[in-house]
Amino acid sequence: DGGITQSPKYLFRKEGQNVTLSCEQNLNHDAMYWYRQDPGQGLRLIYYSQIVNDFQKGDIAEGYSVSREKKESFPLTVTSAQKNPTAFYLCASSIVASVSNQPQHFGDGTRLSIL
Amino acid sequence: AQSVTQLGSHVSVSEGALVLLRCNYSSSVPPYLFWYVQYPNQGLQLLLKYTSAATLVKGINGFEAEFKKSETSFHLTKPSAHMSDAAEYFCAVSVRIYNFNKFYFGSGTKLNVKP
């Protein structure tokens, strides 16, 4: 079955450490997204990518970085500059980002906590 | 400015009772609207989407939603709640910004189903 795989499911970060969250999709979707979810706040867009080797900042990109070297993969790095990284991180994809009626499909998330 | 408001962060119903989850949106352009469901520690699953073909949209698991332009609403309903419906529900609007369709999510409504 096609889908989005996020790993690991749980991740712990020490102070001053960078960590990378993996997101892989086999849906052949062009567009991929990273969201941060905090209790009671819905989802906030961190970064998005419409095609390989291109990505754009979302609403809360500070302290995060991404790469898109392959169509299937869109890893997110939470850097030490992100002072409040504890959250649930969701990766999503859609066929293309430029078509309005296309839904986004989500992975099962990674929960990041600070040690 | 685009936004989505979900009235009621928590809704509790008895098993077999009507489920009504409210969603109002603000958008300066015709919106595309979606409802997603999230079970604990999982990603979001698409329930249904409105893409202007019909104002009453049927989704999975017996859910449906009605688009009312005059009220800028897209409320989610289910005639008879089941215990397995207990989850968090998110309303989202997709709005075109230049060549990108950005999703705006509501803050979510947690549905509790009492036996």
C-alpha cells in the first residue's frame, strides 16, 4: 500500500543537539510538507516543497531546516536554535501543491521531546 | 485573511446520538474545505472534502458535511455516534496563494462518545 512513513515515532533531544526526522512517501506525490502540532493549536506549517531541489519556508520555519534531494524524501532537521522543540511533527504530501482541490495525506507523526 | 474556527474544543455525545461538529471559515476567495480525523498518536486521515461539485458532501464512516456559503460554514455531522468515532476532528481550508495552495487548519474538536 502506498503511504507516508515517518521515523522514528518517538525522539528525544538533548540541549544543543540537532535531530533529524525522516519522512518518506511512495505515493509519487510532487509536494511535501512539514507541520508542527501543539495541543489546542491545530497544525502550523514549517516548510513545504513543491518539487525536488526546491523548498519554501512556512509560517514557523525558524530553528528548522529541510532538504529535498529525492522526490520520495523530505527530512526535517530540528536545530539547537529551536528553543521549544517539544511537539508532534507531521509530514504530509499531495499530488501537486498548485491544485486547490487536492487533499494532503499524512504520515503517523514523530513525537519529539527534550531530555 | 484566511482562517478556520472550530466552535467547541470538546464535544461529548452518547452512543447512538447525533454528532455535530462546527466549522466556520473566512476566505476572500472560493474555498476548498476538508475534514480530517486524528486518533491518538496518529496522523490525520481525510474524512471528506468539498470542492464545489455539491453542497452536501458524504465521507467515510457515515460522516457528511454541508457547505453553506451564506453562513461561511462547513459543519460535520453523523446521525448516530459510535464508540469508534471518539477522536479529534480538524476542519481545514485550502486557499491559493500565488502558485501554492496553503492549508489552514482549525484548532480541532475532541469528540467523546459515552456508552
